[in-house]
Amino acid sequence: MKISSLETTDIFRGAYFLCRGGELSGIRFRNNGKPIALFLITGKELDKLDRDYRSGQALVNPLQFRESLNHLRDILFEKLREGEGRMRNGDRKRKNRGYQTRR
């Protein structure tokens, strides 16, 4: 069986893939005015699982789904906090400093 990967911004879809044997390979952020998380999932038969999800045929254990969803949220918020820490420590320039006027 071929291992494939896909990216999704849908945290519920990502949790479904984790319930069905997928693995979270990473999270990255895209910024279109506000940060958008992209979950990179790898695993076997992701294309079939994706078709099942989109057609409404997806079935999962609800407790496992909740745990997968919480896992993705925990990792997402951890990454967001890391980003805020870099902003506070000066690793990145803040874009909107209009409130800082010299007098």
C-alpha cells in the first residue's frame, strides 16, 4: 500500500484521518490577513478516506475522534503560543506599530 500525504485546514477532517490511522507530520501557517493552520497528514489510503469523508460515509469511534480533535487543538495552540513568544522577544517585526508615535 502506498503512503500518501495531504494538507488540510479543516481540523475535523484532520482528526478523522488521525482516527483512521493517519499521522500528523506537521503544522504550518499561511497568513492571508489572519493566520490559517495547515495540518500535514501522512498515511495509507488517504485518498479513499478523503472520498469517504466528503461523501458522508466516514465512520469513526466518537471517543477516539474527540481525542484526536483535542490532540490537534493542543498542538495548534502550542504552535501559536510559540509564535507569540517570538513576537514578544523581538524575533519578528510587528507590522502595525501605528500606536507608537514619537512625541
